[in-house]
Amino acid sequence: KNQVEQSPQSLIILEGKNCTLQCNYTVSPFSNLRWYKQDTGRGPVSLTIMTFSENTKSNGRYTATLDADTKQSSLHITASQLSDSASYICVVSDGHGSSNTGKLIFGQGTTLQVKP
Amino acid sequence: NAGVTQTPKFQVLKTGQSMTLQCAQDMNHEYMSWYRQDPGMRLRLIHYSVGAGITDQGEVPNGYNVSRSTTEDFPLRLLSAAPSQTSVYFCASSYSGRVIYGYTFGSGTRLTVV
């Protein structure tokens, strides 16, 4: 069964500190992996998209890594800010379907709280 | 450029009532979809459309209908609301259904069925 598991479920850090969020997946065949940020009461906003051949991608203070062999991804946040407080969702696409219209499999998300 | 617009933002329904959640995008995206998000749970796909006139079921389609008469609009209809449909609903669109393209989400509709 295709699944995406994220850890930890929640995390509290102090402003200015770094943190790393984890995502493990059992999706086959794999197409790509995305990280989204979801602020409270808002829709998810894309941070990064990585395909099989990419093992790292950055977006400002956000750096995502992908190990397709171990089926793991991480999202590293550098020098956290209060505005980073949000839920971070890992989403994996499978490679099924015509015209690569694969299905998105969502993780449950990690809730990050950055305190002053 | 408004992106994906969802209306209403909040709605309270009585059990058995029907209503339509609206979703419109102005990016000329072919692919549109509806998700629901329950507290502490992952987003689940309700219905999706790969273009005008084409719709298909997702993971949790029961109790919901959709239609796609134009590229811009993708309304979600609740036929007879039930308390189990209390959730936050998100509409998302993409340039095409090809997974390499990013998805743009609306800001959500919070629905309570009493």
C-alpha cells in the first residue's frame, strides 16, 4: 500500500535555530516528491519538487533532500523565523496513469512551532 | 492574478441540506481537484478533472458530485449533507495532470454540518 509517513508529528524550536523534518515513503513507482507549507487556516503552498534524479533542492532557508534508494526525504530549515510556524506536508506522486497523471499521496504533516 | 479562489470561506449546514462549494482559477490550468482535510489527518482526494467535460472519482467520492463545464470553474456539490462531511475543503489546480507540475491550492472552505 502506498504510504507517506512524517516525523516528528510536532516540533517546537526557538527562533534562530535549525530543524530537520523527516518523510519516509513506500510509493511505487515513484515519480516525484514535494514539500508544502501550510499556514493555519490557509491552503498548502509548494516549497520544493524533486524528481528521482534530484537529491537536493533549496528554496531560500528551506533545503529538501531525497534518497530514492532508502525512500527517505528531509526538509531542513535554517535560521528559523516566527513565520516558519506552520504545518509541513510531504507529498509523493506515483508514476501510474496515462500522460503521467499520477496520484498524489499526502503525509499527515509535521506541525512546527517557532518560539521567540 | 488571483490564483485559485474558493467560496464561501465558512459554512454551517443542517443535516440533509445541499450546497455547492465554488472553486475558480484564472491560470488556464487544465487539471483541477477537490480535497478534504480532517483534523490531524492527511488530505484526501474527493474528485478531480483533467479538462472541461471530464471528471473522475478520487479516494473519497461518496456524497459529492462535481462537474466541469468550463476550464475555470470546478464546483463541488454536497447532495445531502451529513455530520461526517464536516471538514475543511481545498480546491487545487495544476497546469496539467502531469505530476511534474506544481499544484496551486485555494485557501479552503471550512464546512460544519450539524
